[in-house]
Amino acid sequence: MPETSSTPPPVRRREAVSVAVVTAAFGLLLTLWAVMTPMFQAPDEFTHWDASVRVALDEGWPPPGEALNIAAAQAAQVTNFTIPPAERPTFGALQEQAPGYHDFVNQMTQHPPTYYLLAGAVLDAVDFTQHRWDAGVLALRLLDVVLVAPLPLLTWATVRRLTRSPRTALVAATALFAVPQLAQIGASVTNDAPVILLGGVVVWLTTRVLTGDRTWRTTLLLGAALGLMLAVKGTAFPAVPFVALAVLLGGASTVPLRTRLLQTLGTGAVTAALGAWWWIGNLVRYGTLQPNGLADERPPAPWPAGEGPNAGLFFNTFWDGVTSSFWGQFGRAQYPVSPVVSDVLTVGALLLVGVFAYRARGTRRAALLLTVLPVVIAVVMLANGWNTYDETQGVYGTQGRYFYPSLVALVALSAIAATALLAPGAPRRRAAVAVAVGAPLLALYGLSVAYRGFFEGFDLAVTEQGLRELAGSLPVGRPEFVVLALATLAGLVAVAVLTARVRDRPELTTDDAAVPPARPVETSRQP
């Protein structure tokens, strides 16, 4: 079947309101995580904050492995659980008490300084040295909330473009609530936040290319988004072959090869102009794309004679680590969701996509190309993990959050698969209700696991002592926290109600709802 262009139906007022409510509720959920999570109890949060403070204090960006923690930041971490928030000193006071550097290495200078320049500018803007040190941490958490909050909007726009179904698109946006770890990561101090946002933008723009938008404006914007991703973190590299293949192969039956080649080169040129500077510098200085910022802490450990890597042990550890930390492994990976939950969700999603995502004629090529991004991420993670295991005897880097830049693609693939699996009418309505109710419930389950881990010793209980510990750890007042928690709960209820009640237009509830209508592909113009 020849490729065609996909033009979604016009966005009606009710749909726009529903999408706005889902996005706002997601932002509230992120904000609640930002306030509830004790300081530095998110993956690598302290080192990201310390690196941001380094930039704000104009302390430079040393080579990988040579940056030492700021002594005042280290003092904040050490006293985190011994001094109540109301009595915490200003960061300026900590600098007077603990000037200079600590002897711990901060590995974050192995990354480009892009995110830390933005975070440092925010710290300067709030005059962080004159306020309690946790206020600076909260300011950066809220920066990342702003960066990650648009993800439901990008998911909705992507799935709507692919399926032409407003209901499927809104359900897909709601599905993000089913990944509680995304909320904690998106509400912590981390350079993953802009990569997650830009990954969603890349997938959305790529989907436009795959569904007929071959204008130079779109392809150059795609190159700019990819270039900015590369300027933030090396986890953006898997998106390079994904974008290149999509621009080159998308519209193969309707767009001349010369146009596709020129647009691929143009996209690559913009990407290189914005994102290659750091990596070329690494190759020139160190002979590698990304030197290891923790090389001294993970030295090579040769295997004893007659022994070697155990493939079964490696893959079992890799699976457990990635699946658990994708869905929910809160704190600094101390408090996981039940393995039954993470395994069932992972296996179910893989089966759904693997069996049904490539059946619909009108979306098969798009689905295959969308699959490139998560597959390349998985291959890179496996290869790096195995090489590290072979060299050090330790399995590292099993982080499910590395898949989050491809999360919009993963949700889109699931939406395409569900459309192929479920008959129009009642089956799809029941599935929409299941996601509308189940995703917010999973969000609440994630909050409960984190609360029990942080404040109840992981016991299945809510005690007066645990509530006191929660109240005593908050960087904001108790009334403000209660209002935020109630607003988040109201937002989750609103999401469930609106998503469960959304309806498609009658002409979009046929078996061909996912097949785009034939029309001329948007032609590209010379810039």
C-alpha cells in the first residue's frame, strides 16, 4: 500500500480542554513528587545539584574525573537528615562553614555543561546563597517539572497524528501516569529532564515527517531538537540513527529520493551544528566520545583463571534492574514497586506491541521506524552493560529511565497496537476506561510505595510517626503541601473522568480509523 499523509480531524473545544486537564494534572503530580521526595533522595540528584552549584559559583567545568564536590554542598547532604528544614542554614552560611572542595569526585563533568548552565542561571535568578539551601534544590526540581510537564501534550499530538483518533490520543496521554518513576525522575534535579522533553519533541516531529509533512521547516526543526538533545547528554545518540532513517525512508513511495537525501543531510547538518561540539572536543582531547567520570571508582577487575562472565546472571540482573527502574524504583533505587507489577506491565506491553503494532496497513511503516529508537537504546545499554561487566565483574547502567527519551514512541506503538487489536465500539471504549482508571491508580500506587519507603520503613502502614516524618521533611509549609496533595488527587480524578468519557467522531470508529486518508504529501520547499 503506498504511503499517504495523515491529517487528523480538527481539535474541538472539549478535546482541547481534556488535553489541558491531563497536562495540568501531570504537572501537579510532578510538583507533588518534587515537594514530597526528601532532599537528594532521587537517583544521582546530589551530584546533579552539586554540578549546578559549581556553575552558579563560576567554579569552572573540569575534565571528567577531576571535579570535586563543593564542600558546602557536601555539608548540606551530610546534615540533610539531622537538621529540620526550618532550621537549615542558607547556602551562603554553609560556604562560610565549609569553604573549598570535598574529596569526593563528581562525575557529572563527563556530560556537556548545557543543562548545568541553565540550572546555574536559575540558582542565580533566585539568589540561592541567600536562602535555605533546600530552597535552591526545590527551585531546580521545579525547573525540571516545567521541562517534563509538556510530555502528555506531545504524546497526544503524536498519537493523534498517527491514528487520527482523538480518543486514542487522549488515552495515550493519560497512559503516562502509569509510569510512576517518570514522575519522580521528572521532579528531581537531573539532566535527564531536558533529554526527556526533547526526546518527545523529536518523536513528535519525526511522526509528522513519517505521515507526510516533508516541509523543510519540519525537518530543520527536527534537526534542531536532536542537536539540542546531543548538547545535553550522550543518551541522545540512539536518536541519531532513528531520525536519519525516518527522514530518509519516510515517504519513500511519494517523495523523490533526491529530496529525501537533501533533507536528511540538512537535518544532520543542523544537528551537528548544535550538538556535535562537545563530542568532537572529547574525541580530540581524550580519544573517546565520553570519558568515564568514575573510572577510578570502578577499576578493571580481571576474572580469575577459568572463570568469565555469566550470561545468565548478567541478563537476569539486567532485566530486573531495567524493568524495575522503568516503572518504579524510588529514592536512590531503594524502594521498588512490586516485581509482579513491573514484570506484568513490561511483558504485557512487549507482547501488545510485538504482536499487533505492525498489522495496520496505514501505520506499518511508521510503527517500524518508531521501533528503531527504543531498540537502539536497548542494544546500546546491553552492549555497554556487558562490556562493563566483562571488565569490572559488576553489572552497572541498568537504568530504565534511559528509555524515557523514547517514551512517546513507546506509547505511540502501544496505541497503534491497541487500535489493531481492539474492535471499534465497545471493546475500545472498555479499554479507554481501563486506562483512564488504571493509570491514575498506578500513579497513586507509586506515591504510596515512595511514602512507605521514605517515612514508614517500607511497612504497609500509615502511622502518626510516618506522617510526622513527612511533615518534618517538607521544604514547604504543611498547609501548602496539603493543598498540593488535594489538588493532585482532584486532577487525577478529573483525568480519569474526562478520559473515560471521551468519544470519537462517528466516522473515526471504523476498522480503518488508524489508516490515514489518501491525499497528496506536503511538498518540501527549499529553505
